[in-house]
Amino acid sequence: MNQLRRLDLFCRVVDNYGDIGICWRLARQLRREHGLAVTLWVDDLVSFHRICPEVDRAAASQQLDGVIVRHWRDQDGVFTPADVADIVIEFFAVDIPPGYIEAMAQCEPRPVWFNLEGLTAEEWVEGCHRLTSPHPRLPLTKHFFFPGFTGKTGGLLCESELDQARRSFQSSPAAMADFLARFGVTPAEMASTKVTLFCYPHAPVSALLDVWTAAAQPLTCLVPEGVAAEAVQAFLGAEAKAGASATRGALTVRVLPFVPQPDYDQLLWACDLNFVRGEDSFVRAQWAGRPFVWHIYPQDEDLHHKKLRAFLQRYAGELNALAEFSLRWNGAPTAGEGADWSALWQAFERQMPAMAQRAAAWQAQMRANGDLAANLMAFAATLR
């Protein structure tokens, strides 16, 4: 068997931070834990910079954390077999440069070629995971690789040291308080219910802020700059820029700057409830071991509602308040359509202790499936 030493990962940014977030985590993990020389090709360095401030937004090529980052500007370019990595990954069916594919066909042995698909809980992925797709013209075969929630999929991204780091952090109230104090969170706010809010613009944020304002118990909402900007600005009565905050009734809202991925993980770990969106923060919320609500990326004909229901069917179980709240948060029809947001939140809040227990059990279940990077490398080794 030929040793697999080099890997090229191609990423086009569609969902501002989710796509590059996933690819950046995967690239670093493959470098650190599997010793690969990784090149990450990405078309949007501006979005990348938001989650990794070290990124030079003007550089054609740079090295970050041991990973070579190439600005993928267009589909042009002349490539030779020497330019081609041993493993080539196109994230979410992107079209990699035709010249690169032509060079792949000239390699001996041929590179291992993956289409790394998006995450879904739908059952059909088990039948499509690892399926082949022969190139119509060239002597190349691509394999589909699906992340997922069962042992018949590729599993979820999870670095080997992640669980220990989380446990250590969450077992130290002082560490969590010190971390949140960086964003202005006061001791009184530390004692409140702490919530992170990351969602798409169409989320019913204003209605939820109204409910939290009138709540019986204090709540602190931490929202990244630019997220739900209109609703947050209306609550603040001022520009929703990083560092801004206001308290009304039981609710305090604080606007946070976008933070690097390791800090975002700690933010999820330090809070009691996390609203997340897309795929990357969705997976990280599951590893945080806290209750969470997922805002799924919207699709035509409401196909995202089907994907949401598939996940809730696997995850929610008897947590009816979580399922009802999540569906309504995403604008999906539900059996309790007439309930107002106040009633939905009260039911959700009562069920949060049970959600925390479910989160711990779910983590153990997901770890048993193995992590995506290791599963991908094990499969790649069988193809060379």
C-alpha cells in the first residue's frame, strides 16, 4: 500500500461561516492527528478571517497552524501530477479546477478522491455513504463520504482532545467566569441563565427577546456581531456593535465580536443553552454537552424542514418541548401551532434539565461511531 502523505481540500463558502468552519477544523485535525501535509483551497478569505483572525485576506498562499491555505480565485490554472495530493476532497460537491482533475488522471497511482457531503440525519445517507462515482471520461473514481449520526456513516468531526478539554473547562466555574468576563459578563449575569444566539436573519428573534424580557428569572443573551442585527438593535436602542449591551426587565443582551473557533467552543461550553445554525456550530453544540436549538440552513420547497424532523426524531425522543420549540423556531408546521412564544419557552425551560441529560447520553452515542477524520482516513487507506 502506498502511504498517503498529502491532502488537498477544496472549499467554496456558501453559508458564510459553516462551510469554511467545517473545512478549517478538518484540515487542522488531519494535520495534527494524522500527520498529513494539508492544503486548503478556499474562495472566500474574508469569511475565513472572521473565524480565524490570523488569515491574511489578500494573500494568494499562506501557512496557518501547519496548513497551507490557497486562495481559490477561479477555475483556471495549469496543473501537473506533481501538484496533485494523495487524497483530494471536494467539500459539498464543489467543482474543482478542470486542470487539476486532468492532472489527477495522469498520476500513478491515482489519488483517492472524495466528495465530502453535508450532514443530515436522514436514513438514505447510510445507503449512499462510500458509494462510487466514476468520471465520465477519465480513469478516475470519486467516493461519496457522508458525515452522520450512525455507525453506517462517517460520524462527526471531533478532535481527540476535545472531550477532555471541555470537561476540564466545565468543571471550573472560575475558568468559565474568567472567560465570559472578557466579553463584559458580570458576576450577576454569570448567575443568570446564559444563552448564546447564532441564527439566520429570518429567525423569530424579536418575539423571543420579548418573552425573555418578561420572564420571571434573569437571562443573559450573548449574540455575535451581525447576527439578528435588526432585532438586537431594536432591543438595545443603539447600534448592535461588539461591546454593546442593554438590560430590560429580566433580559440582558450583550453583543460579542466574532471569535476564533477555539474561543467559540468555550463560549458554547460556558453557557446553559446554545442557539446554533448551519452545520459547524450545530456539531459543536452537540459536543458542548448543553441543551441547544438548531436553526437549519433554509432550502427551497422547505426541504430543510424534512432534515430538521429527521434529526429531532433521532435526538429529541421524549423531549416534546425541544421538538416543538425547534420546529417553530425554523418556521415548520407543528401540532401545537396555536401556542405563543411565552408558552413555548416556559415548556422548553421546564425541560432543560432533561435536555442536559440527553446531551450527555447523545455524546457517548456519537463517540461510539468514531470521529469523521479518522473514519475518512481509514477508508482512504483501503483505496490505495
